[in-house]
Amino acid sequence: MTRAAWIAVDWGTTHLRAWAMGAQGEVLAEAASDEGMGRLRPEGFEPALLRLAGSWVEGPTEVIVCGMAGSRQGWAEAPYRAVPCTPLGPPLAPAPARDPRLAVRIVPGLKQTRPPDVMRGEETQIAGFLASHPGFDGVLCLPGTHSKWAHVSAGEVVSFASFLTGELFALLADRSVLRHGLGPGWDEAAFAGAVSDALARPERLAGGLFGIRAAGLLGQTTGDAARARLSGLLIGAELAAARPYWLGRRVALIGAERLSALYAAALAAQGLATERADARAMTLAGLAAARALATEPAR
Amino acid sequence: MTRAAWIAVDWGTTHLRAWAMGAQGEVLAEAASDEGMGRLRPEGFEPALLRLAGSWVEGPTEVIVCGMAGSRQGWAEAPYRAVPCTPLGPPLAPAPARDPRLAVRIVPGLKQTRPPDVMRGEETQIAGFLASHPGFDGVLCLPGTHSKWAHVSAGEVVSFASFLTGELFALLADRSVLRHGLGPGWDEAAFAGAVSDALARPERLAGGLFGIRAAGLLGQTTGDAARARLSGLLIGAELAAARPYWLGRRVALIGAERLSALYAAALAAQGLATERADARAMTLAGLAAARALATEPAR
């Protein structure tokens, strides 16, 4: 039976992930469910957490949460902090719990006024990365449903930019007319060619997307190449838009293995070497840093 | 009770529209349903047509169909004709019918090899337009789910380009994270600004889309402005990609009233005056032209 010294939680729109943490920062157990913020009303968060991680709770237990649980429609609002600022900072927002053993705190997201942008969850991964790279000066790219590019210097997030790339891919691959022509596999050359096309002619994106369908109907492509081309056009369009972030910079990728590899390949084709960090490890390190911040005495 | 001299049919992916036509080309009755190609198997087309228009059929009746009913997964395949070519041309594809009174023919779509592209249905509207503008030399823009731009000269479609604009708008407005921030109304200035932004910096599209959501969360926009900005960014991106089609050309828009007005406004802001033609009228004129072609003796 696992008894957690504290519980680390990453609560996104579509997922809930929790880790039972030991006193020395070790992971004792982990669990995940699809009870993301999108499926919950505010009063539903505590029961969802207890369903997933209740067996880890014996006595008073700290719970540190990052992600969309801190949005206005979440468990409790953790108001955005404005960049430029450190990725983490007080106050963490307390979230109400009926179970008296739980002390829940939520990490605030970051906001940028011009151009308008927001993040919730990625700030924790950035903090996790900085914990092991304290002097990092460069750019962090966090590919995903809503990819983020963050310029980090002197321990602060200076500016950032978000892209709908992952969500666009999912919508187009699963719900648009393109779905009829996509195979289950992958074609490296088609991906590389599409990234290159999109970077060279980013204004052609909307036409290039329909071209994937037309090429399939005319027998000019395979399903696997079509899937890779769709991904390549969208990632290439993101790279075109994010060029001021990566051109001539030190760039580290924080993300899932497979997706990070695609971004690394796309950037390598532009002559840019990238570092890589595991998203799960960065989240855990960031939540540990947030906990330390929440419990350290006021100075 | 209506008895059709012939029946005109526009059969798209999501809709079925039919008109009972009189001997002089007048519309005697019309009907529509949502039994589009996407919901039908090949054997389902005839029953769907009879449910909608069966009461118009007394004796032998010609049925002329354009649109996706002619695709490989449709009622009967009407193989694409390759541009450059006239928008209509023999042979129309016969479609099987159990009811001996029905003589069904389907208008072929057009294809282009480089860059790969296809259309089904728009060729009929183009033919309808040319019937009343026989000497037209310029560009036809047909905004919609999959917008088309066609260069027309000497009675032929020389080349064309398709854009996923309408489908992207529907997916993003109804199914993406942006749906949370869109109002029911409209903001002309937000639309015009977004078109201008997208034309000036087309490479920023993927970032601009997330920015709509962020601006809403930060209280920098209204729901109505967010909806207009989404539309403006996507139409602006299409105009950026289609620039070789419209720059310095004579352009006519064929489409639904509301959508054509948006394209006309966007192009007017670029200094381009456009003509307008009604999509329904062009479809009917084109189907009448296809019927004349199908029944005229071989020469």
C-alpha cells in the first residue's frame, strides 16, 4: 500500500495524471484517467482526484496541481501571472476540499498582454527544466495540442507564443475531408518535404491542405505519405511563424518522445541542433519546485 | 401537383437539392434534404431522390445531377475531366435506377495534375456563369466549404486551386478550443483587421488562431469580434495563397450571399472590385447546359 508524502498532479483539459511522491522526491506510484477539466464541474474535481489517488492518502497530504484545473472553469481559479516573470511564484491558489486531510494548491499560469497569450501547465515544465539548467538562456519549445515557444533568460520567461498545431492536426486528421485519405503509417520523406514547403511558402498552407486530399484522389500519394505531409505542413507553418523564436538561438524541446522527435527533425533540416527533455520528468520537477515555493517561509 | 419536364439535382457531401424544371427552363418546385453523399451507400441514392422528388415524376423523366454523387463512393462514378478544358463536356455518366421512368446522368468533375486538385459541382456553376457571360476572361471565385479559384479563358477552365477555408472555419468554430470564446454576432472592423493581418503576415496564421482564444481569456476582445477575426484570418490566408489568381484580374464571385459579401469586402480592401453571381442560379443554368449537352446529337 502506497502512502504519499505529497501528491503531484497534472490536470489538463482532457487528462488527469497524478503521482504519489516520497519524502525524498521519488515517485512511489502513478495513475492517470480521462477525467480532464473539460468533463468536470468545480465540485467534481475533488471526487475525481480521490477516485484516482485516494488510496495514497492516509494523513494530512499536500496536493500540488498544475494545468487547466486552475482556470476560471476549473477547480479554483489561480490567476495568471504576467510575463516577464519567473515561471513559478507565489501565491499558489488554494482549492477547496471537503476531505480535511487534503491541502490542495494550484500553480498559476502565465499571461502575456501583447500579443495576447496564455499558458497553464507549461510554466511548470519550464520551471522543471530550469531546476536542472539554472543558467539556461535560450528558447524552450513545448510541442503539443497548443504548442508553446518561450524565450527564457536570467531565470525568467521573457515572452512566449502559442500555436494550435496539435489541435489542428487532430481536427483535420480525424474530422475533415482529409481523414478519408490518411493511412496509419508514416513517410519520413513526405514529412521533410512538407516542412520545407511550408517554411518556403507559408502563405500556401490553406491550399496545401486541400492538395493532400486531391493528391490522394488522383493516385499521386499514399495514405502514409498523406498523414506525414499533413503533419509536416502544420509543423512547418508553426516553425515559419515561430522563426523569431528559434533562428540563431539555443533551443530545447520539452515534450512527448515521438512529437519532440518530429520537431527536432524539422529544426535539424533548418540547420538547428536542439536539446531534448522529457515532459513527464519536467512536470514532476516543476511541481516539486512549486511545492518548495509554497512551503518556504515568507521572506 | 407538379410534373417536372426534367429534374435538376445538386448532390453534395452533406446536402441534396432538387428542382422540378418546366419545359421552358422555369423552376416549378424545389426541395432539399440532408441526405448528402456522406450518408448514403450507392444503392441509397435512388431511394433518397425519390423520397425528395418522387412526386414530380409521372412519365419518363430526365434527371441531371452534379456534385459528389459522381464520386467513386457516390451513385455512379463520373470520371474527372482534365483541365484545361471546357467546364462541361461529354460523356455524362449514366447512373443506375430501378425505377424505369428515371434516366439519370451525372456531370463529371474536373481534375488538375500539377498541383493536384479536383472539383465536383463547381464546374457546373462555372458553366452556368459562362452561359450568361460567354466571353468572360478572368477568375471565378467560389467560396464555400472547399473554396475554389478558377482561371477561365476562351470558354475553358485553364487552372484552379482549392482551399479548405470553410471546413477549417467550421471545425475551429464548433470543435476547437476557440469555440468557448466565439459570440453569435459579427464585428466588421475585426474582420477587416484580420484579413489585413493575414495578408500582411500569412506565416503567422497558426499563432493568430490561438491568439483569438488568449485575447478572449484576457478580456481583450468580444465574442463577436473573435468570430469575425477567426473568419478574417482564414479568408485572409486564402487570399494570400490565391494572390496569383486575383491580383490584377477580373474576378467574379459565385456563392451564397453572405459568404460572397465577405470575400467581396476582403478583396475590396485590396483595391479589387468584384462581380457577383448567385450560386443557386448558376447551378441551375449549368445543369440546364449539361442537359442540352447530353441530349444534343453527336457531331
